[in-house]
Amino acid sequence: MFRKNYRLLCCCILASVAAWSAKGADARRQTAKEFVRTSGGAPDTAPVLREFLGNDQLPKTSSESLAGQQVTLPDSLKGHVSVVIVGFTKGSQDAVKAWDTRARKQLAGGIEVYQVAVLEDAPSFVRGMIKHGMKSGTPANRQGHFFVVVKGEAELKKATAYSQADDPYVLLLDASGEIRWRTHGAVSDAALQELNEKANSLK
């Protein structure tokens, strides 16, 4: 009887996982249809580049910088052109850092670059350790530009056109906090060039 119940339980678990995976795949395909792809590649293989004509605000989100400051997005970023690089998973950290490093080196002056780490899915009892690790790996002069978010993940995913878990998501905000351009995936010369051109046009 135990073996029969055990097999039944395993089958139920596998069926649930399969259904969850299929649902996620359907959601990713549906989201991909809404993207504007400049590369001409197939969904799930090409980077996404999209320009906005305004009226697409970053959702109001409470966060804390690694410097210990309470920050509300996008309000705290208004008044200047900003690049916001969002990571939703631990697997995205290196790619987010690569975007941050290259963007700060290659973008024209007057454009601020920020990182956002979304920890809503992380258990509350480990968030402190995660934040400590992030802080120890971030130079002191950049900690005020690194924000940690623990609520509002669904809204941020919508704003970034989320599709791939471990991708970095890059948003260009104008001085009023509106999203004017976005992309996701590994940093590239082409994406940086387009970002720089769009950012300069907003200054």
C-alpha cells in the first residue's frame, strides 16, 4: 500500500511540474509576440530592443540602496536621464554587473546608471545575507546606485517585458521617469550604441 501511494504521489508531483513548465512556456511565447525585435531573429534567441514614446512609467516601487538609503522608484531618479539594470535571479548577477560596468564607461556624461536586485522570491531570513554579499562586492561609491527590491516583482516584470529568468533587463528612463527604451540579455556593442544614441536624444 505504501509503495502504491508513493508512486501515486510521485506521479502527481511530476504532472504538476509538467503543467507548470508548460504554462510558463506559453506565457513566454505570448510575451514574445508583444516585443519589437530589431535583430530579426526568432523569439527566445534574439535580444530585444524597443523604443517607447512615453506614458510608460516605471511602477512606483520601494527599495533600499546598499548604502542604507530608502529609495522610491522612479521618483528618486527624476530630474536626469537614467539607465536602470534589473536582475531577478542570482543567475543574472554577473550579466547585470557587466552591463553596469560597460554602460558607465561608454555612455556620455550626465547619464546615471543604477542596478536593481529583486529579492521578493528569496526567503526573508536569507535576504540579509544576500544583501551583505552584494554590498561586499560593490565599491562604496556605487552602493548608493544599487537598489534592493523585496516587493513589486510582478509589476517590475511587466515593465521590463520579462521573459528569461537569468537575463539582465535594461531600462532607459527620461527625466520624468518614463521608460523610453529597453532591452534584455547580455551586453553587446550594438545594444550599447543604440542605448547611447537614445539616451543622448533625451538630454
